[in-house]
Amino acid sequence: MEGITRLLSRVNAKPYRGRDVRYDGAPFLNDKGQVDFAPGDVENPRNWSTGRRAFVSIAAIMLLTNATFASSSPSGTFKVGNGFPPADRL
């Protein structure tokens, strides 16, 4: 059981370790004066590994698919057409 717990504890969606995050309190401003990611920032999605990007993309697609199905699945249970005349009589 300890082996499974250790294996599952390694699976996480963090692109960095907590000790790698440095926060100096001031936001980084780019050349245009806009708030931006600092160079080499581990929280910048452009600095993520391919595996991390794939994991986040697949998780987002699965959540979207689940929400879409969950909101449309009850519609098949309603009997809306019973109160209307058949389509051949206009």
C-alpha cells in the first residue's frame, strides 16, 4: 500500500516545486509598461514542459465534455412533442 501511495503522490499538476518560486513583491513590467511574466518564470505557460501542457489541455477538454453532456443529457427525458400536431398536417 505504501508503494501505491508513493506512486500516486508523485502525480500532480505542478510545473514546479514550491521552493523554486521566488516572489519579490513587485510585479514585473515589460518594455511597454504592462504587467507580464518575468523572464524564466516557472508559472508562465510558455515555460511549461510538453507533458504539462498536454495534461492541462486534456483535463480542460474532459471537463468541458463532461459539462456539455451533463447539461444536455436530461433533455432526452422530456416529452415535448406530445402536445403538438404531427408534421404532415400544416
